[in-house]
Amino acid sequence: MKRFFQPVQKDVSFKKPTLSSSSSSSPSSANDAETKAPPVEDDDEKTQKKEPTKFLTWNANSFLLRVKNNWPEFTKFIDSIDPDVIAIQEVRMPAAGAKGASKNPRELKDDNNSSREEKLIITRALSGPTFRKYDVWWSLSDSKYAGTALFIKKCFPPKKVLFNLDGSVSKHEPDGRVIIAEFESFRIMNTYVPNNGWKDEETSFQRRRKWDKRIKEFILRSMDKPLIWCGDLNVSHEEIDVSHPDFFQSAKLNGYIPPNKEDCGQPGFTLSERKRFGSILKEGSLIDAYRFLHKDKDMERGFSWSGHPIGKYRGKRMRIDYHLVSEKLKDKIVKCEMHGHGIELEGFYGSDHCPVSLELAEPSLDAEKLNTN
């Protein structure tokens, strides 16, 4: 989402960690194999579930800043809902690799003092009781831009993990925008969709159109298994999905008006984006889990992104973070909730996006027997 926040100042009160042999390993050590899942490790939590049923998506607007400034409250939140899978967007941590060298988008950068310190901060945060239950996969940009992460409880090892829409084993999407984990009965896809922008340029309108085309092609090719598609999808599908439709429809940047009327308005709420998104849902047989359960507009809790509390975007909100599920999973949707509210961004944990959760019903024993017969 196009940002309207001022840069977050460095929290000087955050205590720098000290290097130790027990904390110097990378949190992304699970990424060594191309598509193979990491070995299952002992987990304190004993579960009878065979696959994940509780999911959380969140655009963190810099994972490092959230760890520095908001980690205790976010950790408490994770403990309270106990998701099986956590999908993070806008990680904004650079990929491993020295300047001028090829990058490894599955590993955090650690080739200079600054990056080593930042990596250690992340590593130590993820070594606490809450997050040590998860394996983490990173897909990172070359710089502090975009990027995604996927946390999966160790008791639910995926069959394979991919990082692109083309099915390639080793390729990553530019800027680390995709992670796909495959389980026995479904796939989950975490994406940070490119912002549409305000002008018809190669880095905005055209880029977004190409992305939407490739996403649709991927979904249509992948209908052999149900899909859960989550993340910051950077689009508000219907007028009910924004707080002030007239404001967003007439929004301009520096007075510029695109020649095509369907490209006019707030990125994420242009008619062209919304039409393409509707086509993806229809042809891909996907259900918007939140709207499936919440039919009416909720001006307090119905939006996942909120504008800056100061200025013209105060109180202006959009729902651009989703859990979309294949129609085959429609009857299993138990909950889909937004976990932030209010102009003052309560429950946003420092980001301009709030977490969104999804809970599916566990397969019944009778259903399992039918599937095996």
C-alpha cells in the first residue's frame, strides 16, 4: 500500500544483543533445501491435527522495526491466537550477499557489521518460546524493500516450498513477493502484491497488470488442490471494502488524471484493478473468507489498512489484506477476523496494516475415512 506515514525513528532504548554461540545461527536455516521441508523437530505443543487450520497474515511495514519497537505486544498477540501459519509481508530485510555479488533471497544479509547486528536482533527475537515453535522461510529483496516470510509450526512440515509463480525450484519472484507452501490436501500462498501506483508507467500500472495476469494463470494451473491465498493484495474489491468510496474514487496525486477513466483514483481502488481482482476470484473459484462471514460494512473493524492519523487520510481506511480460499474449503470457514481498529490504529502493532486471521474447521474422522476408501 502506498505509504502515508512518516519514517519511524530508531528506538534508542532497544538494548543491542550481544553475540553468543547459542544465538548466532540463522533463523532461516530451514531454507537449505530447494523444495524439501525441514526435518520435524520436537515441539512442546502436542496436537492431533495433521495439517494447519489456523492462519494469520500481516503486512509488518518493516519486520525489523516491529521487532525493535513492538515485539512484546505482538508476541503476546500471537500467544493469544496461536496460529499454525503466519504470513508476513513487507519484511524489508535485505537478502544475503555482498555488494556486487549474487544474492541469496532465502537468507538474511550478514556481510557487514550493520547487517550482522540486524540479523542477530531478528534471530534472537525468533528464539523465544513463542516463535521457536515455527520454522521460517524468507523471500527477500536485494535491498530493504518488499520481501515476505512464512512461519509454519514445526509439527506441520510442508511437502515443499516454492518462491515463484512459475513452478521453478530455485527462482524467486523479484523483490521476494511470493512464498507457496504445499501440504497434503492444500496449498497456501503468501504474496505481497505490487502497488498499482498513480501513473501508467512501467513500474506501476503495467507492472500491476502483468502481475494480475500471472497470478490468474498460476491459480488456474494449480486447481488440482485447494488454495489458501493470503497477504497484502493491494486491492479493495468492492465499495464496502473502503471507508469513504467517493474520497478514494476521486483521489489524485499532484493533480494527475490517467487517460483511461478506469485507472483513476486511489491505488488499490481503481476500477481496472477491482475488475481484474473480481475476474481472478470468479475464474479461480475463490471465496473471500472475510466477506463470506461479514456481509455488512463495519466502519470500526472492517478494514485492514488505515491512513495516517494526521492529514487528509485520517480515518480513511481500506481492506486490502485477505484470506482467499478455494470454494471447496468454503464450508470449512469458521472465523476470519481483523485484529485492529480505530483511527489511532489500536492492534496494528506499529504497522499501518493490522493482522488478519483465518480459522478452518478440522477434518472430521468420518471425512478422513471417506477420503481413504
